[in-house]
Amino acid sequence: NISCLLRKLVRSLRVNKIEVECLIKLFHTLVVEPSDRHATIGLDRNMFRNILHVTFGMTDDMIMDRVFRAFDTDNDSCVSVTEWVEGLSIFLRGTLEEKMKYCFEVYDLNGDGYISREEMFHMLKNSLLKQPSEEDPDEGIKDLVEITLKKMDYDHDGKLSYTDFEKAVRDENLLLEAFGPCLPDIKVFIFACKKIK
């Protein structure tokens, strides 16, 4: 029941009723209704990744996969309308704390509670442009990982805990998306919502 869902989401999130209605409408314009009427209505991994790519210009497969996992909180391989609204509410009205937790979850590729050197290397390698003149581009990325650790690894254990990440971002907000863009520009959502009204 849409009105019951609407009331529940407005109470539990910082978004207002109009924004929730808009996000629900946007969800339903993006979802292809399943042919099996008992199937779950939602965005599967491919549909969700396509939205991230086409709408928000995301191109990093690893980051898009992690964004999907962050949205799919019940791990059923499908983003429901509730997960969609809850996830997007972070972009619309999320606090810095909520955004930090979300970004850290995206960047912690193996879900062990740390962003390791290897994880940083893979994310930075995918997000940086390759220069044709570089003999070994991996060396530059390794140097960047070391610089990042010097800046963000407060306990000097060679990896970033959430505490390290949080402190670094509070000191310098630009570090929120240090390992690649994972917070889509909400202006695109506002534009999309205006189109469907």
C-alpha cells in the first residue's frame, strides 16, 4: 500500500512527503514490471547499474557494484522501493555522518571493516585517467596510495578503519569521495522528478 509506505518513510527519514512521493514515482518509472505477478518488484543489479551509468555518469564497475550493495540492505539482489527511497534520502537530506558511513561501506570492498592498501589501489586505478606516456602507471597509483595513507591513516596500521576515515573527512570534507564518486549529484534526481510530475 503506497500511502502506508509513504507515511512510514516520511516518519523515518528526513525527506518530506513531496520528495518521498517523487522518489516513489521515479522508482516506478524506472522499474520494469515483472512478468510473474509473484516476483519481487524492484531494480536488479543490471537495471540499477544502468541507472547509475546513464543518469549519473558513473563508469567504475567496482563502485557501481558496491553502491548497489549499499542500497540492497536485505541482500536479496533487488533494490525495493523502500531501499530506493532510504538510499536516496542520504543524498537528499543525509547528514555528514550518514554520508561518511555510506561512502565507507562502498569503499570497503570486502566488507571487513577496513579500507586496505589493495582496495585503495584497485579503486584509484579504476578512477584515474591513464596517461599514454607513463611507463608504469601502477607506480603512480602506489605512490598515491602511500600519500593517502599518510593523510588519512591516523593510527598508522597501514589501512583505514572507519574511525580513520571519519576523522580525515571531518578535517577535510573533500576526502568523502577520496576513492571514486559514489554520491550521485542530487540535482539530477530533482530534474528527473520535475519531468515525471
